[in-house]
Amino acid sequence: MTTIFSSIFTGGTLTLSGFLIALAVALILGALCALVYSSHSAHTRGFLGTLALLPAIVAVVIMMVNGSIGASVAVAGTFSLVRFRSAPGTAREIGAVFLVMAIGLACGMGYVAFAAVFALILALIILCYDRFGFLEKRRSSLEKELRITVPEDLSYEDMFEDLFEKYTSAHQLNSVKTTNLGSLNKLHYHVKMKQTGMEKAMIDELRCRNGNLEISLALAAESSDL
């Protein structure tokens, strides 16, 4: 048992067999993390692909700068910023990125058994948390982002309240934005429909109130809170 968690790079020397083993384990564990993440979180296919490949990329970076752990961690840390450079990620996405980076770091240093045990333990803990409701549940299909364009002189505070009471079980005004040189206001609501199939009827009645200006209704983002 004491040798299971030893590095496969004996003497600090990188060999072809050691490289292939570390790379294979990193890819397998990355795919496992992506699978676990997809089971309990809203996601895009691109982000899952990133989670699956990032451990292998980090592992290769660590192997290339073998002998300088400080430099390798600094270089590998830049990968965590790529996903969030233009758009902020959710707390869950950030945690997933750091998890796969840690796996890649362990594989790159040759501790493949340590990385495997670490990944399995974290996967089980995450699944248990999700099972018992410790993690945020996936957004319901009834939760929507509603955007309504209204004339600037329209008093929108109570204009749509009766329609929200009719079609939604909860609603919240998140933001108001002026457009078209201030002649229009764009209202952004987070709403939860009472049931599916009511969207068209609600939009038709909203159009009668906002002068038939633009209205959009889309699934709510995961980071939105009602």
C-alpha cells in the first residue's frame, strides 16, 4: 500500500511508458469528472469537453517543466482563466475546473494512483451531495428569462402584475435598460410559469400591453435566483 501512491517517474526521469500511462489516466479521469458534472449540473457540450481534456493538458504542462514545481503550477494555473476570461463562470464551473486541474497536476507528477483515488472519492462525494440536496438543483423548465420592451413613458411597475399572477407562480424584475436613445425601456424578468404550454398565451396578452413591441422568453440561466 505504501508504494501505490508513489510516482511512476522513478528518479524524476520521464519515460515513454510513464508518459503514456499518466496521459491515459488523466484522460480517463477527465472523462469521469465530465460525466459526473453532466449528471447534476446544467452544461454545454463545449464545457464538458474542456473538463474531459483539461487534466491531460495540465499533466503534459507539468511534465514539460519537470523539476520546477513552482513554474509548472504557475503555467498550469493560466488554463483555469481561459474559460472565464470573457464571461464569468458559476461557482460550480470554477470548482469543476480546479478539480480537473488538481487531477492533471497529480498525473503530471506521476502520482496516477493518487489522482485516481482522489477523483473517485470526490465523484462519490459530489453524487452524495446531489442526492441529498446539498447542491443546487438543475433549473426547472418552468423557469424563464422574460424580456419586454416598453415605451419610455409607460408606467411598467404595475402594468403586468395581473398577467404575472395569471400565468406565473413567481416573478422578479432583475433589470431595466434604456434603448433607442432613451425612447424605449427593456425590462428583464425572471419568472416561473405555472405550467408548460402557457407561454404563447402570456406573450399574446403582454403584446397588447406593450404596444406590440419586442418580447422574448427563454430558459433561465443556472446562475439566476428567484
